[in-house]
Amino acid sequence: TTTTTTTIPPHIRREADGAKLLLVTLLSNKIRREYLRLVSAPEHAFLARRVYEELVSALLILGGFDADNGNGNASNGGDVKSLLGACCSAAVAVAVRSPGVMAMQQIPPHPQLRMQQTILRGAPSNQGIIELVQSCKASIAAHLGVPLPPQRPTPTVIANSFAPNVALRLLGHIPEEVQSRTDWTCADMDAVLQIPSADHRAGAGGSAANAALETIHLALTGYASIGVTDGASASPSLESRDEWLCESLKTLSKWTEGCKAITLSQLHETLSATPTTSPPNDINNRVPPSLLTQLLSLLSAQSHQKQWSTALHAQNSLIHSSRALAAAISNTGDYGTSSRRAAASLLLSSLPPPVEFLRHPLSLSQSQHWEDAIVALSDLAATLAREEMDDVATCRMVGSTDLVELLLSLQSHPVHAVAVPVLEAWLTLQDVPTSERHPDLASPLYGRLVEVILKRVAYPPSFVSWEEELDVDEADFEEMRRLATDWLVGAYFLMRAGYLEKLAEVIMSVEGNGGAGVGTSNRGGTPYNNNATATATNNHQWEMVEASLYCLTAVSREACARVKSVSNAVRGGRDSPVSGDGTATASGLTQLAGMICAGGAQSASGRHPLVLSGVASFLGGYSAIWALSCPPPSILQILSYLSLAIAVPAAMEAAGKSVRSVAIASASMLSSAANSTPELYDGISATLAQAMDAALATGNAKVMNNVAEGCARLAVQLRDSTRVRAILSAMAMPTLQRARSALDAMVSSSGMDNSGVAASQMEAASQVLSSCLGVLREIIRFCDEPPKGSGDVHILSDVLTAAWPLLNDISSRQCCR
């Protein structure tokens, strides 16, 4: 490495550097696998020490090249940064697995004498880590010209100072390397970073975490103020100072993420523990700000005063600062202490002007389109709210309302990774009882959030299919809807009928006033106001209608339970404390369903097929309310609407599932109505036959089975067995006809020559036959009950009589086996 290489052609030098990088990477992997065995065997301990010595020597050389070459692409250095990173990883892998250099130095070189030595074993040892952190701290202090207090003798192998960039990289690798120890438990990993070393002079408290924090604090204070010198009076370039500052922040983020002992309180209380004898006006005699204060200055309007060499450094400083602070806030080992409360209060009170903590960097990042920085800042804001929610929810601390407003703006951000962490903060808010919240963080906040979440879960306006969609990722979209569902349920519990009304207004503002239809309610109550105040407009936003239907369906189980509890109380002659809300819910939803269904399935499909799918899911989700609030003709109209929706591929499965739900929920009510009004049997028969025909036309086994189950369970509830036999026959005959046609096609294909055409025909026919037999199975399964009268014929007698020849043929055909 020290040989002059200016005459070597660039392509050969690149190949050589690549080979070095590969070899060091392989060495790192071998260290992780075998170094423990090597260092624990006395006869190999000298070799273990030599591995460490060689890696340290390489780091001392590479550090100088990296500092000279800046970006690591100079002609005499090649890709120095990559090779330097690999060597740092290998050296830390040794340190994490060694008993310490001092212990290894005490091993005599002679094999016979080495056999007589005992190396420290047993509990996890952190001596190697402590020594490495000490060396990094001493290296940074030497470059800054800051004297350190007397310490234990520095091991010979690392007596020379590392370059500051090397020292920071070494520090940054330690937490992740500790976590790579597969022979340690999680408790062991925490312990080696937190417990004092054998020598308490290693630093404040003697732990690796404390020593690392002191080192990072020293680096941040020195680099941010005066930069790094080479021992002379030369000042570093602006880019070098920015590079070192970003590396210090990156190292801090790795330690806060990898060590649970580094909490918000510790960042707030970390001050320089290094005495100094510098002149009174020297930087070393100033009281250095805490780590938390330094992070706060980088994440507030104060950072505007700093001149950055490149935009990349400015962005990276925001990313690493945000990650470090967010991880420290998430480490709640200091929860409930006065120091944590003081630190949280400092952060919250810095949100309003003039400090503008988080607000200023977010504004800067958005203007510069720094997406990664926006994601990191969003995660920090959400983490602060989530972990300090007890204080934020009461708004007792200054800045709490500012944080809520900031989260609202982030929730509206179009980037998925920005909005998801904020949604988790709202879920945490739901765990705080409303009696313990500030009034503004109850219904008023949730009313605003419903509109925000509604836009977040909406499809893009130009959406056609996920194959053609370029702006939104399908996985992100589905994740947002899945996460939003839990919050929507909580919002309904808080807002009740107000939640449903707000969403219904969005739909009504687009669809306009509907005519007669399903909306004839047999309950009292105040219907939803058609004068919508929501965002949607009449000439726009099919996606807002679909999103509103989705948000309504998400709480259907809870809303139905509310309405049923009121209905049960009324039937029992009791007063329900929620009767007003339950009645308004039933009335408003029934009116909305009537307006939606009035235009027919073609109207919803014409707006967008996904709207029809949303309508189908909505009708199925609230089937229990329709059974309580709608007259029988309206129920049949809903079933007919769903039968038409089955023909649309985008709504096919949702409509089939909803036919099942509506038929089962309304079976008892329709049975009672048909018993008193016999002419209703004809309407029921026609509706069920229509649903079965629509399901059979899809060829989708899942849809066919859902519809068959719903129709069978409704039919079996009817009391006139003669009528029931006729209804079941009308349902089953088309299925038997399709099954017979499929069997004939299989027989015909089996007699053809073995060809691709015959095989494909056989496969298609067998699938049709299988799905038709599945329908027949569902009908038999749910109608297999004894006759209701002693002289009655079984309701399945006609179906079984017609099916028997087909079943007998299937069992006897070779092609069906």
C-alpha cells in the first residue's frame, strides 16, 4: 500500500483494489466464524493477536490515504472508502470477539509457554470493545488538540492515533458487530455495551456506551467548531468538516439504534468530561453543548446559519440527526424520570418559532425534494409523539399542539413512507382515554383526520390497473389501507354517527340526491344531510366515492353491533342509552344505500368498476342493518343489485360475498314476511335464481360457492316446503345442466388423440365440472335437514332426483377418476 503506484494503469489498479476488498471481506466472514475458537486456544493466541495487528496497521495507512484523497477516488488510492470500511468491519469483528489487546499481549510467543497461559473466558467480555473505544477517543482528541486525563497504558498494537475518519467508522461498526454475535443472547449483547469494564478508568461509568458517547460528543463539538487539524496550523476544507460532521452523526445514530442504554436523558445530560488547560479564549474552555442541544440546532432554524459544502452533506446531516434522536427517544429505559421529561419538554417547546424544530428542516427538505430526509424527519416527529403521548395528549407542555398540527400535515404527504409512521402515532393516541385528553384532541381532531385519512386511502384519480399504475405502489397502498382500518374503527367509536355522516356526505356530494329505492326505512331518526360539506365535488373524484365506501365498510361490524343492541333493547322493552345514535345510524345508512342503488349497478360501474366493488362490499358489510331497517322488497332489490354487480370482474368476488351476507342476515325476516304475504315467494324465487345464474356465468368457484351458500341458507328458512323445493330446484337446475355439458365435453376430449387441444379442453371441462359439484355440495350441506311435517317430502328430493343420473355417470366414467 505504501509503494508509489502512479505508473500503474488505472484499470489494473481498480482490479487490484477490488481484489483487496474481496479478500478483506472474506477475512471478515472468517473472523466471525472462527476467531472465537482461535483466541480461546492458547496455542493459537499469538496468531489471533497478529490478525489484529495487521488490520490496525492497514487502518493507519488507509486512513491517511482517505484523508488525502477526500472522496477516495484519487489515482493513488483507488476506492479507498470501500476498502477502509471493510478493514474497519474486520477490525471491529476482532475487538468484539477478543479479551482485549492487553490480555493478548501477555501471552508469551513460545508455544510451550503459551500452552501454560489461561485466557479470560466465561461471562461476555467487553474489554476488547473498551480498548477500541479508548483508542478512537484518544485519536480524535489528539487531532483536535484536546488533552485527555491520565488513562491506563494504551496497548502497543494501537499506540498510534487513527485518522479521525477511521476512528468514527470503527465506533460506528461496534453496535452492529455486537449484534452479529450468534453465540450471545440479547441480554448479553446489551450487557457488553452497558456494563463497566474490568478497569473503571475506561471512562465515565466505565461502559462502552458511555465512552462511545463521550467520543462522539467530543467529535461533534470539535468538528462543528474548528474542524480537524493535522497537528499543524492548517485548517480543514469546508467539505472535510462536513464529511466529518456527517460521519459523527451517522456513528451516533448507529449507537442509539444499537444500544438501548442510550436514552433521551443521556443525550440531554452528556457534557464533555474532558478537562483542559487551554487558553481562556480557546474553544476547549467553552462549556460544550449537550448532544441533544447539538442535534436540536441541526434540526431547527439554527441550521440555516450553517454553510454547507454540498447539498448531499446537508441532507445527510438531517437524516442521521433524525435517526439518532428518534432511536434515543424510543429507548425508554429512562421513562418517567425528571431528566427525560425535561428533555422532552425542550424538544416540544422548540417546535414553535423562532426555533422551529422539525418545521424548518421539513420545509427545506420539501423545497429540495429530499425524500429520505423527509421520511427520517417524519419518523422522528411520530416517535416523539408516540413515546411522549401522555403529555402530548393533555397539551400541558408547550408545543404539543404544534406537534399535532405537524403530524396532520405529514399524514397528508403523498409519499407512503412519510405517512405510515404518523398513522402509528394516531393509534397510540387512541389508547389515551378521552377524559384525559385535551378537548381539541377528541372529536375535533378526529373529524379533520377522517378527511386526511380518506385522501390517503383513495386510489389515484387516473388509476386503471396496478399493471399500468406508475405513481403508487400496490404494496404501499394495501399496507396503508390495512393500517388505517384500525384507526378508522377507533374514530368510529369516538365519533359514532358523526363518522358515518361525514363519509356519507362525501358520497352524496358526488352522486347527488337519489330517487326511491332501498332507502325506505321502517325506523325513525334523522337522515344524513344531503348538503355535503366534504371535499368531493359533483364532477370529480370517483376515487373519493370508493374511498368513502371503504371507510364505511371498515367499521361495519361495529356499527351493526350498535344498531342491533338498540333493536334488542327495543324488543325487550328496555331503554338503550345509545338509542338515538343507533336509530340515526340505521336511518342514515339506509337512506345512503337507497340513493346508491337507485341508479343501478351500471351507474356505479360506469363511474369506475372499483366503485361498484366498493358498493358491493358496503351492502354486504351492513347486511344486518338492512335486515332490521329495510322492508322485504328492498332486501330483494339489494340482492338483485348485487347479482348484476357479479357480472363486473372488478366487483365479482365482493358481490358474491355480499350476496351470501345479505341472504343469511335477512333469511329470518324474509321467511316471516313470506309466511304472511305468500306472493313474496315468487319474488324470492326469482331473485335467488338470478343470483345463481349470475354466479354460474362467472365460472369462479369462490363466487359460485358463496352465492350457493347464501341462497340455500335463505331458502331453508322458508316455511312452505313445497315452495322451498321449487326454489331449490330452480337454483340447482342450471348448475346440473352446466355439469352435464362439462361431463360430455370431458368424455368427448378423452376420445380424441393425445394432443394439446384435447388436454386443454379436458382441463377446462374438469374445472367447470368441479365447480358445479361444489355448488351442489353447498346446496345439499345447508339444506340437509328433516322434513318439517310428518307427511312432507324432503326439500332436496327434487334436486337429488335430478342430480342422481349425473352423479352416477360421473362415478362410472374413467375420465372422471
